[in-house]
Amino acid sequence: MGLFEKLRAELIDIVEWVDDSHAALVWRFPRYHNQIKYGAQLIVRPGQTAVFVHQGKIADVFSPGRHTLETKNLPVLSTLAGWKFGFDSPFKAEVYFVSTRLVTDLKWGTPNPVLIRDPDFGPIRVRAFGTFTLRAVDAKALLQELVGTDSIFEVDEVGVLLRSIIGQAFADLVATADLSVVDLAANQNDLAEKLRKIVVERVDDEYGLDVPALFIVNVSVPEEVEKALDARSSMRVIDDLAAYQQYQVGAATKVAAANPAGGIAAGGIGVGMGLAMAGRMAPGPQAPAVPQAPPPPPPPPAWHVVQGGQATGPFTLDDLARAAASGTLRADTLVWTVGMPSWAPVSQVPQLAGIVR
């Protein structure tokens, strides 16, 4: 630094920080030999806090406003420097400006899956991600614990630490929440608020930071768990029998097309399924010409069979007999028909007694 720059630095009597980067959290005012003139003007803008540091010790803190730097408004610094009767020459001190504005659109996520115990599916690994906001609330704690002697401290430098804290807090929270995977999505708002409070407790006193808002955007599970959830949801359509049968016919058609020579279709049930579909697509029976003619006999009961984890059908009793003869229908195969409260093995259904050995 040349002589002119030195003199100009010593003659500057305004200490301020004009922040237009929106990336810095803490900024140290540059000054040659840290000399500040007596009576200099300190300008602290809204969303800022100014902290004076003397020989490694935090002295006075100034809130937003215009301040004249004199011994009367620098009591701590005056005591540390040993000024008993005032001073009228430049003094040495470091000035740190801390941004107290709200930092938004910060992202977090679980770097590794978190293991939870689902009451229906057992241990399951889940991932989560979201956003959060950040604000500095204690400039002294922030300087002591994180900034140190850095001339500039940006939000990204503390972002890694906060994402680690949020991820660990999320793992602790879901492990003790006693919620199923299905309930996690329905309780995201409550979980996010509980997660925010846990994070604030860990960063407020220690680092002087606050997390005013935290959001859980999504909680995801492995692909196989998603398929199991979809299958369970599709089974609930059994409350509407007609819709359920239509769904199963369509599902069985895809299975038969993919493997026409395997499974129950090899025992003859595929033929019965085709006849059932043809019956649904054909027009209904015409009214008899003679009103006194008796109505047609009721159709035989339609049976549904679980094969490969998927429900197939409907099938007739003859279809089941042919499948049992070919070995594709066993005593432990689950079946269901109208009137049964739930799925049951073939061996426990009285109507199918003797169909399998």
C-alpha cells in the first residue's frame, strides 16, 4: 500500500457496509492497521449489526442507526483499551458487520436413507428433502463460534453445517414419531414444525442462528415399497364389487398376454377368463317372447384367485378344478367369491372341499 493510500485510509471517518451480494453473512470493515478516527461516524443499516473487536475480545455491539464513535458510546472498548479520561487520536479496533436479514430458499435433504419401523411393512428406509430460512440473531455467538478471523463469511459456509444438523434431527424425529409411511405424508406440516424446533434448539444458543421456517417438501420410499402401497390401495376397491371385477379382469389380461403359457392359464382358467370377458362385452339377454317362460338359471359363483401377489379372475368352479388338476391351484392358494368376508386358502373354503388333494 502506497503512502497516499495509507493517508486516505487514516483520514476516512465513516464506517459502513453496503451489501449488495446477498451472499455474505459477516463482513469485516477494511482499515489500514485497524485505525479508526475519534468521532468517526458508524452507519449501521437496517438488517445489520456492527460488532467492535479489540485484541481478539468482543467489545461493543451497535444496532441499526448512525453512531458517533466516542468513549461514551464505546464503554466496553474504552475499558479494554484502558482509556480513563477519553481520547482524541485514532484507535485500533476491528469492526465486523453481521447481516441479520432473512436468508431464504436454502435447501436441505437426507444424504442417506433414514430407517424407520412401519407398523405394517416393518423396517423401511425413507428419504426426505425440503427448504428452510436462516437469520443471525446473536452476533457475538456467531463471531466466536463460526467466523473467527475471516474477513468475509458467507451463507454457504454455514449451510453444510445446518444441513447436517437438519438431517440428523429428521432421523431422530421419525424414529420416535411412531408413524407409518402413509401417515408421514399426511403429517408433513406437523413434522416440519417439530423438526424446526429441534434444529433451533441446537443452533440458537451455540451458533447465534435462528431458523424461522422449515418445510418438508417430500418424503420418499424405495420403489418396491411404493408398489406394495399401490397394490394395497387397489385392493380396497373391493368395496365396489363391479369396479373391483373390472379392475381384476384388466389386470389378468395383461398377465395372460405377457405369459400366455404359464400360471393358472395353463390349467384352463385362461379360457374361462376369456369367456367371462366375452360375456361382459356381449349384449344382455333379450326379454323372452312368452312372458310365462321361466327366467334363466342364476350364473355359477365367480371365483377370484391370488397368483404371484396379484388377484386374478373371475373364474368358474370348473376352471378351478382344471387348475387344481394341473397343479397350479394348491391347498394354500388364496381365493375369494361373493359372500366371503375376506380371502381364504382353498383348503378352508367349504364350497371347494375335495377340489385339491
